[in-house]
Amino acid sequence: MTAVTRVLQVSDCHLAADPDARYRDQSADRNLAALTPAVRAFAPDWLVLSGDLSEDASPASYARLIDWAVQFGSQVAWLPGNHDDRSVMEPLFTAAGFEAGPLVEPVGPGEGWQLVLLDSARVDDPAGRLSPDRLAPLSGVDPARPLGVFVHHQPLPVGAAWIDKVPLREPQAFWAAVETAGGADFVAFGHVHQRFRARYRGTRCLAAPSTAANSYPRTSRFTPGETTPMARGYLLADDGRWKSGLVGG
Ligand SMILES: [Fe+2]
Ligand SMILES: [Fe+2]
């Protein structure tokens, strides 16, 4: 029988030091808490926290996110977004047993799916960039095994001007590295605060919406009213088959 790994991508929580702070006129803490029953129902083997976990990179915000994430008993992997500060989150997340990868092998070393976590975040820049050293984890993958890539910034336009202004810069270097790695089964990102899926150069590209505040898709300005919170689930079968869908709302 084929075993399936259940992965839930949780993104753009935007928690602040003050739990009562407003994010886009909503409560980031309450919206994250509202996702809890859907996460329990999904029963993830792995949570992948894909950046903008904090709004202000405060230790208090990361501590509350850890408290929320550990309740599910899942293994947890993470990567930073443009609102995060890796130097603040890394010691806290490491102490909590969370993994930064950059290569996560849910089935075990040398077997099954490979999930690569790339750090596209830069200090004082809302856009992302992957320098050669940040792309290096892709050169270590086994091209014969299935591959999923997680990164905060979108490596292709999502059709929404307000967030396409601050994408992954120089995406051609990213796509070249993916191709050299033998291609990816999917590329998963956050940052865009909306539902999105497309195929680019033959690769499935999927966004996880935010747990804090989402826009209706493909609008020129952030347009509130979309379902919030949401996350994105992945079912990854050992034989390489997979499927993905939105969770929550
Ligand atoms: Fe965000
Ligand atoms: Fe972001």
C-alpha cells in the first residue's frame, strides 16, 4: 500500500508583539486561532511555515506562533519571509525542535519526497532574491525522486499589481536551478495573500493564502473580503503522486 505524507503549508500569519495589534484591520491572532479546527481535521504529519510568520519580528510573536504550532504534534519546518528576522526566529524555532532544512525528507534519508526550503528574504526589502548560495540546496537533490520547493516570494506574476510589485527578483536564476535539479513536481510559496495556482514551464505553482488577511485574487489593489484564514494542504504519496487543496475558511 502506498503511504501518504500529509503536509500543511501555513503562511503569512503576521503576528505582532502585541496580541491585540490589528493587521489589515483584522486580528492576526484570532484568525490564526480560527484555523485550529481545520488543522486538527487535516492531521498534518508536517507543518511548513512559509514566512511572514511575524509582522514585526518580535520574540513574543514567534513565541505565540510556536505555542500554536506545537499543539498539533506534527513535525514543523520553516523558512522566513520579508517581515521576519532569521536571527531572531532561528534560535527560538530551533529550541522548539522546528527544522529549517534546507532539505526535508518526510519518509527518511534517501527515500521518497524531497522538500527544499529556500530563504528568499532580505533585510529592508519587501521583494525577494535568491543569490547562488541561497539556491545551493537545489543542487543537492536527487533528480530521480519527487521534489517540492517551498519559498516565500512568488517566482512568477500572480496577476495582482499590488503584490507583483514585490516578487522574487531575477526569477530566471531560480527556474534555471530548478531545471538543473531535474525539475520540481511543485513550487509552493506564500507572500501573495490570495489563492493562486498555475503551471509555469511545466511546473505546478501554488500559493498558500494567509492566515491573517487575504485579498480577492488578481486585483490591482489589496481587496478585502476573501476567506480568511486559509492554509494549503499537500498529500504526497511515496510513489510520487500528489494532490493539493486549500484548508480552512
Ligand atoms: Fe505576508
Ligand atoms: Fe511577504
